[in-house]
Amino acid sequence: MGSGIFITFEGIDGSGKSSQARLLAEQLKADGKQLVLTREPGGSEGAEEIRRLLVEGAPDRWSAETEILLFTAARRDHLEKTIEPALRAGKIVVSDRFADSTRVYQGVARADLRGVVDALHEQMIGREPDLTFIIDMEPKTALARGLARGSGEDRFEELGLEFQIALRRGFLALATDFPARCHLINGARDMDEIAAEIRQITSDALTT
């Protein structure tokens, strides 16, 4: 691997993580950094095809076990085609979601399968981010925001409020599982205020 830095954004649906990932990417580019902004599921041609299977359709379309396999397949392609080449080239990779989402969505909220998720991740992915921002927000507010988008990619939002509450618990626990790289960010603030905090943490990480 080269000297690139891998930054991820995580959080429940509607938390604002995608917007914050974009804002950070724009700022880093303005600062002259070589950067790739990507997302999961997706981020490569094959992974984008799998994305449609995962985020569209009825909430009960797949079991948690099947979702784990689909997400891992998409992530492997994303890793091979997008993330690793960029990091080897010394670029910063900013990704809207990565393996932590599978740990929480399928490993905790959908089913008690965290051990399965971690084992498959170790065997097939084998990489953790260098820096992770978990955008925390009250689930009811975030869910309303997520559904209001009307994106057609709201399969997980349609699992309802209790699912979002379980997701939030999972992400809060994740922050304690990986304290060296995870930063819990209060998402119930002005977007610019949140972005400023994230920029400062990122700047500190890049200079250490």
C-alpha cells in the first residue's frame, strides 16, 4: 500500500453523512489534495450493479445473511477497483459508508450476526479506514429526513423507526469498539458547524 489516507463516514439513514462526506471532499480538493470521493454500496462498476439489488425493492427482499454476502461482494469489487488503486497512488479516499455499516445494519440491527460479518470481513476485505466519522442524530428526525428525499433507494428506511433506533445503538457501540479511528459527531447542528469540526479533525490527522 502507498501513503494514501482512507476516511469513511457512517451513521443512520438521513443523518447527513453523505453531505458531510461531500463537503470534506470539496474542502480537501480546494486545499490541493488528490482525492477520490466514493460510496457504498457502490463505488465501482460492479458494486454499483449490486447496489441496486440492495437499496431498492421491498424491505423483506433479502435476509440479513444474503445481505451480508451481497454487501461483501460489492465491497470487494470496490476495494479492488477503486479504493486500493487510489491509496497506492497516495490519494485520500473519502467513502460514504464502508464495512462499519454492515457491522451495524446486518450484524446488529437486522440480526445478531456481528461475528459472521467480522469473520467475512477479515477473510475477504482485510482493511479498516484510517479515520471514521460517525454522524449521530435522533432517529425520528433522521428517518423523516431520509424518507422525504424520495430517492427510490429507501429500502432500509422502510424498515421503520425501531430499526433506526437499533442502528443508532449499534453505531454508538461501534465508536467504543474502534476508539482510535472513530469520531462521534453531533449531527443535530448547523451543517457548516459540523463540517468545520470534521475539517479540523481531518487536518489534525493529516499532520500527525
